[in-house]
Amino acid sequence: MMEPVECDRCGTCVLVEKNSWHHTSIQWRTDPQTACEADRANPELLQRGVWVGSCPPLRDSIRRAAIDGRLTVPD
């Protein structure tokens, strides 16, 4: 089940599902090119019309949410 997680840096909220500690699915609720300050600063993340962005602060926020128990991670 997807659960909301907010980026600690900019407050952007995404839906996240952890299938394991190593596998994470992210669904953006808004356009990441306009919502994510870190991704917006790097135009190379848009390649051939496909968004390939990966925001380090958001990844850290998701990791903290999993460690803190705010995000479900199956055993």
C-alpha cells in the first residue's frame, strides 16, 4: 500500500511503497519538474522526454521515514 511521505527539504509529498529495504516505489502527486527544487535545478534529468530525476533529499526523507517506522517495510 502506498503511503504519503513529505520531503524534509521542500515539503513535496509523494506516495511511497516499500516492498523491501532495498526496493522502493515512488508515485509523484504533482509534476516532479515543478515540485522538486533539487530536480528542477538539473535539466539533464530530462532525457529524451523521459523524467529520470532522483532527488537526494527526498531519498533521505523516505529512508528516515522507514527507519522511524512512519513507513511500512515488509519483513
